Amino acid sequence: MRWGGGDLSLCLAGIILPVSIAVVGCGQTTSTSHSPGTHDRLNFVVIVADDVAWDDIGAFGHPTIRTPNLDVLARMGQRFTQAFLTTSSCSPARCSILTGRYPHSTGAADLHDPLPSDQVTFVEKLKEAGYYTASAGKWHMGNAALARFDRVRREAGVSSGAEFWLQTIRERPPDRPYFLWLASLDAHLPHEKGTIPEPYRLEDVVVPGVLPDLPEIRADLALYYEEVSRLDDNVGAVLTELGSPRNDARHTVVIFLSDGGRPFPGCKATVYDRGVKTPLIVRLPGVVKPGAVSASLVSTVDIAPTILELAGLPIPKTMQGVSFAPVLRDQSAEVRAYVVAEQNWHDFAVRQRAIRTKTLKYIRNLYPELPDTPPADTVRARTYQIMERLRNAGQLTAAQMNCFVRPRPPEELYDLIADPDETRNLADAQDRRTAPQNLAAMLDRWQAETNDAPPREQRPDEYDRETGLRLPGAEPRAHAGSHVTD
């Protein structure tokens, strides 16, 4: 069911949004009846963290990482405990969000691929409807996407990526509805010391099972924690600014999420939950019940159609996601039975597909001869180098060895209720054969429906898998962005 727009009491069972947008019944929407000069339509602010794991935020259960502002946002809005990325890779994930399409369908499936000019995004649809559109922070989607925004402020080699966030909010035209894309660099590698005034102690660190519990690795995780807390400080500044009378928080939807898992081995750039699960929070005054928690499955491919529906605008047929607006009205509502994630080239050759329900995950490794090597900057970092030494000494657990295993099993199946950390592959268990066959058939249908065809040739590694250094003769991939501000 598509709902959006104006006096929503017809569709929202008595919950009335404090804006007025033209509606033609609950199943149809029209563009707004107001002129672009009015400002009583919903505004949208999307805040995208960089490589922050879903469970590394206080509101999502982390016991020691200090994220008071995100915790407040969660109390003001709705927290999604089953939200997933389409890929755990920076630029493909962000292009997927903007287009409402899976990475292989955007023409920008690999890391650093620029978004092609023929792709439709929700940004220009908002712009065509009179919205002011601006982006500030990390830009990682190429030059063709720049025209979708009225203003783009790109990071200039600065540390957090948030230096222009508040200025971008303050410079918006006061007489137009607005969409802001605020993109962080936290907590992407490399991690700096002195990020926050109160550093984390080694005893504050909770070491995930895919990493060895050693002081040096705790120290690396502590620096990552500090960047998560700096991100939280920047989110707090945005929330304070949006709360000013000029910005009218009552008419402003705030969406927070991360574009990938923590930048450590076995996490980012995988299709496991620790790579593709994202800490999605949505604040929508007058509709979302404060403090609501939803366990409904949603995908970041659904964000574009959701925003357009909330804005009262038609959803283009190009978009492959589904609006989760009904879940904002009723956190128990369901809009999809499964989510799908993919992993394509990210410094190294890889091709994986995963389909996940609430209870099972099925993974297909299409290059099983290759290990699940993390990104090159992670390989170069101290934690991975320590793990290589422990691997050579035979001192890693099976879970910690996972990123080194070659060949990999062509299929993986996990019981997410009994094994939420996805450590026990049941694909070959005799009593589980029906489940992978059913999920495999579902994945086959999804691949056919989205035209997910294999590439003509396997793209080679750009870096050495042991050292993370560029291979001799490897052509550097053109970066789909710039580190120069406007």
C-alpha cells in the first residue's frame, strides 16, 4: 500500500501528520498542491555514518560506546532492529540509497564506480517538486550525481566530514522545503588519536568474536569507538540546529543509518550481518511513536521510495525498493519477507549474494576459490597484520579464520535464531537441505527479476591480499569523488 501526503487521517488511523499534502485516497498519491514557495511540506535530513556497526551504538545495545545524541534520536523516533544495506561497501551502498536500486542495477556496483548520469534518484524528484537539495561531507558518487543537488560541499581532507553540516543547514532558503544529505567520514580508517576529549580505556572495549582479544586489538577498537562518539557529537549539533524555530523540527524527517559494518576483519565488505546490518533510526513527528522499535525487515533500497511517498510524490518505476512508510505508522507492519545483499569488487575480486529472512540466511559465493579478504586499508591496519601472524602460528579460532579461508564453501546457510553470529554453516547438513534449496530458488528469482548477470570477466585484485599494498602494474581505480570543497 502506498501512502503519503497531506491530511493522512484517512490512511493513518487517526494519526495526523502536521503538514498538508494533496491525497487521492490511501492507495494513490499526487504531487503537492502547494507552490514551491511554501514551506509546510515535510523536510528530509539523511545522516549517513561511514563504517559504523549496527550494534556499536548505545540505543542498539552497546554497553560502553557513548552515543547520547543518537540515543536521544532513537527515543524521539523509531529504531529498526532488522534493517539491512544492499552492500557493505561505501560508494555502492550510497548510490543504492539514492536510486532505490540494488548496486548491480545502478551501474555503480564496484567501489569507486561513479553513478551513471542516466540513473534516476529521489533527489532530483524532490528538486523538481520545489525542494532545495544539498549535500555536505563525504562525496563518493561521482560527478554526474552532483547536478541532482543545488549545493554540494565536499570534504577537504578534514577528519570527520561534518565540518560543513551546520553551515549547510543555515544557508538553506527559508521559503522552500529541503532535503539534506549529511555524510560522515567517521568511523572510516585510518583512526586518529585524540578524536574526543575523553578517550576510551582498553577495559571499555567489547571485542567481537571474529577478532582476537589482545591489548593491541582492544586499542584499535578503542580508537574506532572514539570516532563513533565524535560522529554522535556531530549528530547532536545537527539535532540542536534543526530544533531552532527557523528549521521547524515538527516538519522535518530525520533518517540516520550507516553505510557498512565496522572497518575490521570479518565485518565491513561482507554479507554477514556484521557487514550489512545497519542502525536505522527514523524520526517523523506526528506519525512515528517516540521510542518505537520495529523488528520488521527493511532494506536501504527502500529509503528512496519511502521518502518520495512521504513527500507525496510518485515513485518511479525504476526503483526496486518498497516503501516502508506503513512501518512508520505501525511498527509491527511488514513490507517484505526477505532482504537481499550483494558484495562486489572492493579492492579485491569478490562476488557474493545473500538472501535473509528473519530466521535464516543463505549466502552464495560465486568466486569460492578466493578468500573473504577485507578492504585494503583494513589489511594494512595493525589488527589484520596481527591476525595474519596468529594465523601462521595456528592460534586463531574458526570464526577468526573466516576471512582467510580458501577455498570458501560455494553455499552457506545460517540459523539466525540459534546462531546469530553466523559461525556454523548448515548448508550441507542433511536435515537442512530443504531450507537452502528454497532460499536458493528465491535468490534465483531475485537475480532474474533484477537482471543480476555475472560480469563478462572477473575484475582483478588491485592490492596484495597479505600486505594491502598496491600490486605492481595494477591500475588505480578512479575515485568517484573529490577531496576538494566548493
